[in-house]
Amino acid sequence: MNNKYKIVSVLAALSLLTGCGALNNSSSEQAASSSEAATTEAAATEEETTKDCCSDGDKDCCESEPADCCGDSAEAVASETLSPEKTDINIGHLNSTAHLLAFVAKEEGFFEEEGLNVTLTQFSSAAELVNGIESDKLDLAFIGSVPTLTFQSQGHDVSIFGGAMTNGHGYVIKPEFTDEDEAGVEILRGRNVASVKNSVQDAELQILLKNAHIPIGEGEDEVNIVYFDSQKDAYAALLNDSIDAASAYSPYTSLASSQGYKVVYYCAHEDALQNQPCCRQVAKTSSLSQYPDTYTAIERAFIKAYKFTQTDHEKTIQDVKQYIDIEDDLINVELYDGFATSSPDPDKQGTIALKNTIVELGYTEDYDIEPLYNTAIYERALNSILAEDNDEIYNSLQEHFNDYE
């Protein structure tokens, strides 16, 4: 497939975002027999060459052959039968509505449809999730894009292969400092702000402070950032008199609003932060190669779950509530009121733009992300779904993938 590439430059613009030999003439029968044998041998050689080129992943070689050689045609994809190499799968997630694709896939039986027995386990931080992947306790995890990029730059052999949520975070502040929502980062001057180091929320705040020419520090005109180990801890710090504001990813923003706090900003409403790839699907790089059918089956379940979230809001909310036990209306706000979108698309270009941004912020050293970004699994899964069901929602995923892969 030839994908169109559209450069996503929202964050980058901030300066911070593939001869026949002679035959004996002893008799016409011998000649015919030899010719037939040569033809058969040539055909076998051609078939073996084609098989080898495709199995080796040589895309250019495959594209010189008929479409079926690599399974790129609709007929080939439709006839493909996945046989997951392993069926007992452990998935890690955080206490966030952002990871609803896993919740819906589990509750609606999409994992079972793909022949998978999936266990979902909640963790407290990105570091715990990466440790779970590297120790083989987890087969994959939903991890924030910034910590994932940082861990990759530090030599952790984990790869991004799918998406989870875009946007969905911001900061909240105690009501004594403002009586309105979305007052902006100016309201944070002179305040102590709880955040999580090596997180999307922290990177976003630093981008906005830099753009507003507000320094980080303990002065009256500065913003003092106080770091905690997890979002849960940062939010809980609001109960302390010494903390004035805190970072918040979904559903903490809605939860804070329901408890009387004011929203400093929603990242979805900031020009500098729009289309921010928040959480990504992450797995051990070697596992993606070792178990391609397994991860394709997982991705198919996520794609089906995405369609379900778009067509049955009420049941989706109930599915999420099984894992994130807050009021239904708060879940609805996080999922459907425009502050976040949840999609399985890897959104490679957006994530690369974010990587460039955090390198400029000094979060991490630059590195080659290409070996650690696998979009082939998602593409294979989506193509197989489309071969079965040419649905408008699935086609919209195809269009987005073509634009942002």
C-alpha cells in the first residue's frame, strides 16, 4: 500500500511536534518432456523466490509481484486465517478512561472472538507498566507517549504499535484562586503545582509556560512544579494546603470539576496542544516479531471496540465503569464531550512530532525511533477487518492511517 504522508507539525511549529538451454534433438518426445520439466522447475523456482521475498518482508520485491504475493489484495486478506501463537494475554492499564478500548474489547467479547483469553490489570505508573513488559508479566500496556519515548531513548527495547487516546488532559486549580474555568496558565503564577515527572501533562505545561514566557521556579511570577510519582498522588496532593493546582488526565479533570475545582485548561482547547498523542499501545519489540498473529488478533479486537464506542455510547459507558468506578455522567464527559478521542491508530507522525518537542524541552536525548515504531501490525489488522466489513467507521480509520502513518 502506498500511503500518503501528511506532516503533523502543530507541536513542532512551537519550536519546542517502506534462458532456456539447448535441448538434445534425439526425439520430439524427449524434447517435450524436457521442456515440461524445465517449465515446472522454473515455476517452482519463481514460486519459491516470491515466497522468500515476501516472508523476508521485502516490500519492494513483493510489490513487483502480483498483489496476492504479499496478501495485499482484498481476496488474499479475506482468506487469511489468524492463528495466535499465544492466547493467554496480560494487558496493563492505568486508572484512566483513556484505555477504554481494552475495557470494551473485554466486556463485549471481542478478545474472545479473536481466540484470546485476556486479563486486564491496573497499574499506578508508566514505570511499573514498562517493568511489567520487560519482565514478561505483561504482553502489552497502555502507556503515556512521553514516558514511552523517554524509556525508548534510555535503551528500553519496547515498541509502539498502536494508539489509545489523543488529548484528554489538563490542569485544575483550587476555586479560591479563580471563579472561572479555563483561565489559562497565567493563573498559575506564584502557585505550587503538583505534576508527574516524565509525563505528557508535565511536557504540555512546560510548552504552555514557555510560550507564555512564564519561568519555572519559586518566585512570585514563576510557577513552582512539585513532582509526584503518579497522577493519583498528584491529584491527592490538592488536599494539602501547600499545593494550589494539579495535573489531571481523564477522568481526574471531570472528577475535580465535580468536587468544586476549576479547570486551568483542557489541552484539546489549546492551539499548541491539539491532536496530542497521549497514550500508546506498547509491547516488547521482540514479542511483536515473535507473535505477529497474536498481536494482529489483539489489534483487531481494539478496532472492533473502537467501532462499538462510536455506535453505542450508553453501553460503552457501562463497560468503562467496570474498570473506572466513577459516575456515569463523568465518564460521558471524558469520552464524548470533545476533550479526548480514543482510537487504535498508531498516529506515527504525531508521535514523532511529540518526540522532537520533548527532545527540545530537554526531557530526553534524541534517538532513532524507526526500529521502535511498528505500524505493520495495525495495518494488517485493519486491512483484514475491512476485507470482512467495509464499514464507514472502519474506512475512516483507513483514511486516518493513510494520512498520519
